[in-house]
Amino acid sequence: MLRRILVGSNLTKVIVITTILVIALGGTIRIYDAGESCPDWPLCFGTFGFNISEEEQERWWEENPDEIDSRGSGHRYTTFQIFTEWIHRFLAGMVLAPLVFLNWLILRNDERYGRDMATATKLSMILILWQGAVGMLTVRMDNKHWSVILHLGSALAFMMVLIWIWAIISREKKTDWISFDPEFSEKWKNKLFIVSGLTLFTLFSGTLVSTSPGANYGCGINGFYDSWPLCQGELLSKIAADEIVAKSQMIHRWSVGLVGITLIVIYLNMRNEFSKQNKGGSLLMKWFLAATITYVMNILLGGLYVLSWTVDGYLEILSLIHLLLASTSFILLATTCIGILMTSKYGIKDQVILED
């Protein structure tokens, strides 16, 4: 069993799955307001464990007054909150990082994959170390919104490199799942690259909303339609320079809506062209359609989150799913772009999807 896992392709899959879990845990930390539950780094209240009683927390704050977080020295965290931060760090540092290093050792000099593999695995090593440093910065900055955005962006960049590694292996094994028709890819690549960048922007703007105190209340709590799809009963309002964070939800909604419309228009035009030429391009369309459907579904989920407000607050599990679907839509688009670049480089024709 261990020997099968240590095969480069299988190990890469394990790393991808672990990375998804680490990202999901990061989202869980946010919705349970646990981002500062381990105020020091890499330890947690000066220990390697997570079962820190309120008395132990109080004692640690007294001994380390300079480490008091944004909630003040009187705030106490539950064992569950501390555990979510602890397990996130453990998986990233003690499981994911060693696996990435092992993958680099196995694949870096494998002649079957050429120089691209050496570059990709080296980049994965650099990014996992960078991500650890950004994680430490996020803790030091008490989860400031810009540090959380940087942390998430670095995680997505790392995921893209892993998918690149996986795609290189698949190409060599003749099980390419993102090998597109060169002519069709060339025609649509610029539009897909641009809309992928815009999708990433909407993901970051959503992170700004969720990590800025009070920003998720920016459009009110008056239910349908005053709070969603309208914002404080308005479709659009003026935003001063000093109101960008306070009105970030309106900015996020408008950018999401425009990107959603753009995705739908691109897909419809793509399908129209495909039906006329009646040749390669179906695989590229399937990837883009999956990303578009995921994105549109997530728009509706975002509205459901806003409408879920009660006197006890929002239904935060919806916020977690909202983040994961947003990340998924971007990953699908970015993976499509990787496939386009590889098709352009190697000139691979559209193929039947095979099991890897």
C-alpha cells in the first residue's frame, strides 16, 4: 500500500486532497472566529497541544501581555476553536510539507517528465515554505483582512502548481484530462485568462467582506429583497474612498454579478461556435461549463447566506460552503488555463477523458 502511494502520481493526488482539507479547515477557522485562538506561532499558548483551559489562557495572557489579540485579554477561546487552528497548522506543517518534500525528491530528476517537472516540483517546495511564513504573518497580524487574503491566495497558487504537476504526469501516461483542441484553445485563451483573473478578484473581495468586522452586515438584515438582491434597499450607491471596507459587500456583489454574466456569455458564444464548426473543443467546453455552473450556484448560495440572518446571527456553515465553492470555481477555471498552456506548448489534440 505504501509503495503504491509513493508512486509520483498517487502521492501528488494525496497532496492535492490534503491541500483541499487544509483550505477547508482554514475556512472553518474563519466561520468559528478561531483565527486568533492560538495567539503565538508555531506553539499554541506556549504548548504543543490544543486542550488549553480558560485558566491556562488567562495565565498565558498575564505572562505575555504583548501578545494580547484584537479581542482583548479577557476573551477566552473554546477547546474546539483552538483545535481547529491547531489541526490546521498540524496538517499543513507536519503532514503536507513533508509530503511535498518527498514528492520533490521522487519527481525532480525523473527523465520521463522533462524540465517542466523539475520546475514545478521546485516551485511547490518554495510555495509551501512561503505559505508557512504567510501563516505565521497572519497570526502575528491578528488575522488582518489583507493577511488572510494573502494566505488564501498563496494556498490557491500552491494548489495550481500541484495540478500542474498532476497534468504533467497525466500527459506522460497518456491519460490527459485537460488536453484541448489547439485551434479552439488558441481562439478562447485570452478571454479565459481574463475571466479567471476576474474570478480570483471576486474571491478576494468576498474574503475582505468576511474578514472585516461588520462588513457582512453592510447590506442590512432586512431580508428579501431589501438586503438581497438589493443592498440597503438600493441597487447601487456612491462609495467614498474611506467606505471601501464598510461597503465591500456591495463592491463584491457587483463584481460577482458582472463576472457571472461574463461567464455565461462566454460559454454561450463558445457553444455557438462549437456547434458551427462541429470539431474539437468539447473537452474545453465541459471544463468551462463546470466552472460557470459552480459560480452561478455560488451566487445563489451567497444570497441565501444573507437571507439566513436571525437574531442569533447568520448561518455560518453557508459561509464556509460559499468560500469552498468560490475556490472551486476559480480552480476549475485556472486548471482550464493550465490545460490551454500545455496544449499550446505540446500541441496535443482533444482526447477522450481516461481514468488516471
